[in-house]
Amino acid sequence: QQNVQQSPESLIVPEGARTSLNCTFSDSASQYFWWYRQHSGKAPKALMSIFSNGEKEEGRFTIHLNKASLHFSLHIRDSQPSDSALYLCAVNTGANTGKLTFGHGTILRVHP
Amino acid sequence: EAAVTQSPRNKVAVTGGKVTLSCNQTNNHNNMYWYRQDTGHGLRLIHYSYGAGSTEKGDIPDGYKASRPSQENFSLILELATPSQTSVYFCASGRDRTSAETLYFGSGTRLTVL
């Protein structure tokens, strides 16, 4: 059974700040790691994914994955008020099941 | 952009009543999922399907049934609704079983059981 935990639960940062969100998982055989973003009252939407150890950058967003530590993180450079949302990390559960286990989420607020 | 449509958007039901939530996808995806979202719990998987005629139990299936009559449609059924099933329900579709592909979510159904 996959156990996914996120920290912090909530975060308030000023516009322009660098923001870091954390996610830990329990199954060392996990292969697929995702961040989804959900604006208030909207559907969750995939933000980024990573499938091998290391770092992946897309614009202002960077994912770090360390499988040995059972940890991955999302870093946002130059945070904007439009980044204010619930951030959900997700990890595959089992091999070839199509199932993702989500964390409880981190609420990010970026104030101008 | 992949499309997943849920209906109704909002539903008020009475305890003991039957509730059916519907989901339609035009992505031609094999997999479909039902999640519920409660404050402090993120998204929890109720039922999922690998194709028409197939349903599988997720992590919290008790009190729910699912039906996948076609590739496009996936329903969640609460035979005897209880107040503890008050929540926001999301349907999602995905291409395959690898989890390497994006899940596409509908806009959600807010269910209140009185």
C-alpha cells in the first residue's frame, strides 16, 4: 500500500519568492512521480512529472527526485499570485495498474 | 485538450436515497477513475475501470458501486447515500496503465447528503 505525505500543509509567500513543496512516498519500487495543481473550485490539472532520479526544469518550475530517500519536491522560481492553488503530489501504486496515490496537498498562497 | 464532463455539477440527496453521478470522456482513453476530495484528505480513489464492462475497487470502495457501459461513460452509484458521503467527486480518464501519462479530470460534482 502506497503512503504519500506532503509538507508543508500550507504556505504563504511574497510575489517573487522561491517556493519549495515536498512529497515523500513509501514504496521504493515506485516509478512515476507527478505534481498536479488545483485552483480553487477547479479540476486538478497535471503540472509536471519525473520518471528518473535527478532534476527536471520547465520554465519557473523544477522537480527534484531522490528515490533512495523516497522523496521528491517541486520548486517554483519567481512565484506569482496566479500560482496560488492547492498542489497535489502523486505516485504510481503498483506496477502497470494505472493507479495514482495522491498526497493530501499543500495550499500555496502568493501575495502581491 | 482532453475532455471529461461530469454531471450533475451539484446534487443534494437525502439519507438512504440512491444517487448516480455520471462521467463522459471524449479522449478515447481506456482508463477511467472516480475520486473523492475532502479537506485534509487530498484525492482518494473509489473505483476505476480499464475499459467497457470492467470495474475495479479502489482504496475506499465501501458504499459505492461503479458501472462502465461504454468506453466513453463511467458512473458512480450510491445505493443508500449517507451524510459521510458528502464530498466533491472527481472523474478522470487516462490513456493506459503505466501511470506515465497524464490523468485528465472533470470539473467535479459537489454532493451533499442531508
